[in-house]
Amino acid sequence: MTDHAAALADYLATQAATLVTIEGNYAVSVHGEIVVERRRIAYHLVPDQGFLGKASKWRKLDDAGRLALLQERWNADIRAKLEAQLVITAEQVLRLASETGTDPAMALSAFQAKYELARLRCKIAWDRIRAARQSHLQQQKAQEAGAAIDLSLYPESFEMAQGMDRHFVAILGPTNSGKTHAAMQHLAKAGSGVYLAPLRLLALENYQRLLDAGVAVSLVTGEQRKLHPDATHVASTVEMLNPNRRIEVAVIDEIQLLDDPDRGAAWTAAVCGVPAETVYLLGALEARPAIEALVERVGGTLEVRELARKSPLTMESQPLGTLKNLKPGDVLIAFSRREVLNWRDQAITQGFAVSAIYGNLAPEVRQAQAERFIEGQTKIVVGTDAIGMGLNTPARRVIFTTARKWDGNAEGTIPAALAKQIAGRAGRYGAHEAGFVAGFDAATHKTVAALLRATPEPLPASGFFVAPNLDYLGRIATASGEKRLAKLLELFTQHINVHDAFFVPANLSDQIDKARWLDRLDLSLPDRFTFSLCPVSTKIPMLERALQDWASQRADRRRVPLLRIEGMGGRNALQYLEDSCKLYAAYAWLGYRMPETFPDGEMAQGLMQTTSERIDRMLQAQNATRGKSNEHWSKATR
């Protein structure tokens, strides 16, 4: 089974293919190039035979069965059929384009849609080129609608940045290659600047770094502000970009998140819109093609620096096998809160003090848990992939308890890029001479080894995600006469003006779901838009109910006091405090945007802090309690 897992990974790599999930189904997505009439046309699609079955079916297959199914659904014959299908469509498109004097590029760009079936994209290509034959009136009407959402002009909407001669410096490399150091040094010495982070935790970390360097800096995130009266610099989350303040230096971290369908639009906006003379783009090596294409489109000069890892990273010859083989400085990786706490308890029974780090914890708690490990108060970390970004845990060895993760639809093997990012936390330069990686069991060990050998797929050089701001929605409303937020967002996602597929609509499904119930309230479009962006997970019913109640009170023109979270509702004490922290964060987020309705923003900030401290103390107390229980048990069994 383990040999087949490695063979599966190798097959995908050699066949220019990746596994993707589409609405609960597994499929194989492939890329390549065809040549028609001397035109080279790239494609990135799911072949018509590429569906591998529902997630439940896929999970029941062993690795040998998965490999066999994959080889059946994607092989040389099927590639030939796919490319013949694309050639026929391309020939039709080029012929019609020649007859009508239109540019076929927009239609042929339909062949690049990583998560969609080839036959559907061929139809889209054909539909697009036929649309060029419409009458003058129809064309004029389409232009009027398209003018409201012309994504090809998206960079030009950032007037200040587009009026500058910007120089981009891409510093790319694996974890532990020193990407951040040079950029942050330049930022600290600049007369003005901004650091844009993917996480509040990273914004907080680099805010502190700039403070320590004597820089007058403010912290600005969705739910937190620490404002310096004479600030020359800002450390913020990427969504909080201010495109109207000209600065000398900007640092945009984790640039490979451009490819994230949920949040990638914020990175697109940052690259297009940050008004800085020098813009550092920090991230993974596979982001290079995307960066080169995007910088060429938005204008400016580009310098690329590729860095190697500073300390060697070695796959151990054998799996860990048992927790009795744990050593101080080890980091255990699991992929759910429940599993993290389970492995933590098991590690405590081996006599170790343990830090627990997972996504549900507030950034302050994660940082406190990491610092205990750094200071030697704890000897082991058990964490999710949350440690892969923004936590400088000086691990000697990273041990994967599993190489499989639930992605929201199904459980599957983690991507090679994620495995490399997590594994790269081992052997931090300056703390250890080398880093080591292992799987807990033989199967996991072999799979992780294959993932670390694999070359991550480069980010696409087109299809950059864009999300609408309020101004965009206002223009769509004026052009279409539509006032409902849900319908305006749907119009945006339908891409009214599709002649340039370089920019594409982001995944707005969660925002649209919120907009549907917001449209039933007596709220202005700006208010409904703001509430639709409030970072409240619809997977936690209590938090969703709170947001709905807050919006209703805003519609009734009532002030909303900050009330403590409703009853435990079947949650344990730790879950209760975690959800409380999220509630206070959401209230603080709204407090910054609607202070007249949500007046207790400072109180929410304070409660976020005290609740985070309580969570941290609770995790530490569980360390002590379980440690004593284990000690008593050991004495009793002597």
C-alpha cells in the first residue's frame, strides 16, 4: 500500500496532473499545450473522463485501487482524445475569429480552468467567440453592462499605484531560507512603509519586530488597532491595505496565496494597488510564473531573487514508530483540533510538557504556546498546519502523525507544497544545524518522503482572483438597476465583461449566502456589504445567529451592547472560550466600521485579550493535570 502511495504521487508528477475536489467529488486536473495554426495554446482542465468518483468512494479505495483508477482515467490515449477535442474547438474559434475580425485570445483562454470539465470549457470558448457576432445593439448593451465590471481594467482602478513607477523585488524560497530578513531590514530603514500579512499573528509578529527596531509603527487588522500618533509604518493584514497612502517600501508576505480561491483576491489587490516605490513579494518558488505575469500586467520593473534553504533538511531513515521515541525539540503534526489535543495528551503521558497549536486558537494563544516552547518551558509541540505560517518554532524534528487532511469536502493526501512548508519548520537556522522529518508510522513516512521529493506545480500565470469593493458593486447597480446585494455579487461572479480572463471573480459563495438574508433587512447597500464581509464562520451556528441579531438591531437603528456569549450549548470549557474569543473579535471588527451601533469595541478588545490568556492558562493547566495523573499512575504501577 505504501509503495502504491509513492507510485501515485510519482504518476501525478510525471503526467502533469494533480488531484482536485469539485463539489465533493475527486477528479484529476491536467495541463499542457496544443499548437493550432502556429498558435501555442495552453490548457489546464479536468478531462471529460477525469472524475474519479465521490469522496466516499475514493476514501474506500486503497492506494493500489486509487492508482489503478487514476491510470484508467488519465493516460496517453485520454490525453490524445482531450487534445484532439481542444484542437477541434480551437480551429472553430480561430475560423470564426478570422471571419469576424475579432481577437480569439479571450475565447481560447477558456481552456485554462483548473477545476472544470473540458467539454464545458470548450462550450464556453465557442459561446464566447459566437458572442462577437452579435448585432451592434447587443454589443453596445453588453459594453454598457461590462463597463461596470471590466476586470481587464482592474489594476487601473488603483489610481495612485498606477501613477507610480514601482519596482518589485520577489524573494522566493522554501521555509527557512531567510526570505523575510532582507525585506524587513529595508522596510525598517525606509522613511515610510507597510507590511502586509496573511494572518493577524504575522502582522503582530512583524509589528513587534519594527517596534524593536525603533520604528514608529501602527498595527491595523480587521479586529485590532494599535495606533502610533506619529506612525510612519503600518503592519497589517493584507485585506486592510490602504491604496491611498503613498509610501517608500511595502512587504507583501506569502505571495503564493494569490492562487487561493477564497482569499487570493486580497493579494491581487495588494500587488495591483499598494502605492509603494519598492514592493517586496515574499513566498514560495512556485509563485514565480504568476508574479512575472502579474507584474508585467500591472506595470513596473521586477527583480527576482531565489534563495536556498539555510540549513539542510533530512528525511529520517525510519518512522518514529512510537511516542517513546520522542525527543525534546520535536513537533508532532496532526490536522484537526481533536487530534492535536489527543496527541498532546499522549505526549504528556511520556513525561513531556507540551505546547498545543491549532487554527481555532486566537493568534495570541498560539504565540504564547510557541513562546513556551522557544523558552524551554515545554519540550514538545503538537500542532496543525497552523505552525507552517507565522510561528517561528525552533523545531529539531517535524513528525507527521498523518499525511491526510479533511479539505472541507473529503479527506485526502495533503499537497506537496503544504508538506514542504510544514516540514521546513524543522532545523531553524541559528537554532539547529540541521532539520529532520519523519512520519509516525511506515505508511505516513513513505508518503511524506514522496511529497517532499515532488516538485510543486507552478502557480498559473493568469486567472488572478478579484473581489468587488463597494464602488464596483455601486457601478453594477447603476448599470443593471439591481439593488439586492446577493444578486449584485452573483452578477460579479458571472463575469459580465469576460473579454479578459487574466482576472477572474473570486469565490464569493459565503458572502452571497450572508447577503441573501441581509437583503431582507432594512439596511443600506454599504451596511449589507459590510455585514457580508464580517469574519464570522457559518459553521458555528451560535456565531452566525449573533451576526444576524446584530444586523437586525442595526436595521432597527438600535445600539448593540457587547453581551457575553450565550450558554455553553454542549461545548466543553475550552470550546466555549475559543468561540467566545471569535465572538469578541467579530464585535470588535464591526466596532471599527460602525462605532455608532457597536460602541463597545474597546471592551471587546479587552475581552479578546483576557479570554486568550484564560485559554493559554487552561492549556497549561491541562499539561500539569495530565502530567500529575501520569506520574501518580506510574508510581502506582511500580
